[in-house]
Amino acid sequence: MSSVYHDYTGFQNVTTFADAFSNFQQVQGLNVFEKLWGAYYYYMGNDLFATGLLFFSVHELFYFGRCLPWFIIERIPYFDKYRIQETKLPSNQEQWECLKSVLTSHFLVEAFPIWFFHPLCQYIGIKFQVPFPSVTDVLIQLTVFFVLEDAWHYWLHRGLHYGVFYKYIHKQHHRYAAPFGLAAEYAHPVEVMLLGFGTVGIPIVWCLVTGNLHLFTICLWIILRLFQAVDAHSGYEFPWSLHHFLPFWAGADHHDEHHHYFIGSYASSFRWWDFVLETEAGPKAHKSRETKMKINAEKVQKKIE
Ligand SMILES: [Zn+2]
Ligand SMILES: [Zn+2]
């Protein structure tokens, strides 16, 4: 019996998911997402299996689900004017190779450790019971995860561009100089684990420190992070892209330059690390750094005079 809820008095026997859901329909004070979540765990009857299956399915569904619109957009000539790089589109063969590699990685690298996720959550106190935490708690934690993952990603990714690390690990991800959505997770298994720590490890550390985290928040975080990663690799820049409204948001504009020039623009979600540490990629950023240096040099010269 699942421990997703504390009181099953009045619950009827369950043979289908609909039965489980109608039991939760009678619980007062739960919203529809909490009812669905509760019914899912109650119907599955095995919390470890339910969490494993949920996270594996969420990853597959939202990763490939988010890649699909890009796959369609690439085939509509109208959108060509929004492509960041004018080079040729990746061929069907290239995309197929990429898809096979990503799927293999999902099934070989991820499919086993995911079954240890529920026991780990229980051990460190990540809750999965209904009701969910407050909206404020969820929003604060999502913001913290975005900021910390970005920092982790910046330093790890920058490190992966050094000599042997690049040659034996990160080179695989740079196979496509003009990226496309599916290429987001096209990477060496060691890279998947190292950068994956930013996505999965940071919430775990957060819970160890604060003792306050719910699996639903982790689920939302993983979905948003998948969207960010796929979109950053889309290869398209629109007048309505998010960074036009949130200037510190990285987006495809930022990460495409990284794939194009192989150096610089290492962060994942935000632009501040690359801006402050002067590692933005591309000739435009190079030019503005040179101008800044020139102005500083002139100031120093004036002081001497
Ligand atoms: Zn790189
Ligand atoms: Zn990339």
C-alpha cells in the first residue's frame, strides 16, 4: 500500500486508475494535480516503482515532446529566416544517429540508477505525499535550482573544454557545430553524469541543508530544465525569444555561439557568469571586450599624463 496519503478510511477497492482517482476525488482540500498524483501512487501500490516509472516517463515525454516542435519548425521554410547559423540543416541521417545515441544513453545510463531514487529520497527526507508544498515554496526552490545549476554548469563545462577532458569526454557533444533540439543530451556518459549532478544533485543537497523539498517540485524542475536545454540547442532565435524580455536569460542565442565558436558562453540558463568573467563567445563579444580594454587603457594613459 502506498504511503502517498495518511488516511485511506472510506476508500473503495481499486482495480483501475479511474477507481483510484475517484477515491481521491472525495478527499477534501486537494487540488486536481494532487488528486492525480495521489491516485497514481495509490493505483501503482509500490512507491519505489511508481517514482522510478514517473521520473523515467517524465524525462522521455518532455524531452522528446519538446524536441518535436523544433523538428517540425526545421521542415517549414518560413522559419528559415530565424535560424541563427545559415549553415545547412542537420540531415535526417545525422538526426537519426543522434536520436539512437540519446535513446541508448537514456536506457543504459539512466534506466538503472533511477530505481534507487525513491529510497534515496526517503533516506534524505524528500517528501512525496499529498498535499503539495505551497506555491511560494515551489517558486523559491525552482529559482534557487536554476541559479545554482547555472553556476555548476558554467564551471564544469568550462573545465570540460580543457585538453584531455575535451578530447575524451566533451568532444562528443560538439559533434554538431549547428545544433538542433535533439542534440541537447547528445553527450558522453561521463558528461551526462557530471552535468546531470547540477540537475539532480543540487536538489538533493538543498534538501540535506534545509530539510524541505517535495518530489513534485523536483519533477517540475526537471521539466523546466529539459525545456531550457532543448530550446538552447534549437538553433533558432525569434523576436519573441525569452532573452529579449529577460536580458540575463541565455537561450539559443547564447548557446549556439558556443557550438559555433567552440569556446566561450559556457553557462546554461543565464548570461551573468560569462559576462562578468568575460567568456562570452563570438566576434561581437570579442569586439566589445576589446573596446572596454581600449577605454580602460586610455583612462590609465590620461592618469599618467
Ligand atoms: Zn562545450
Ligand atoms: Zn550544447
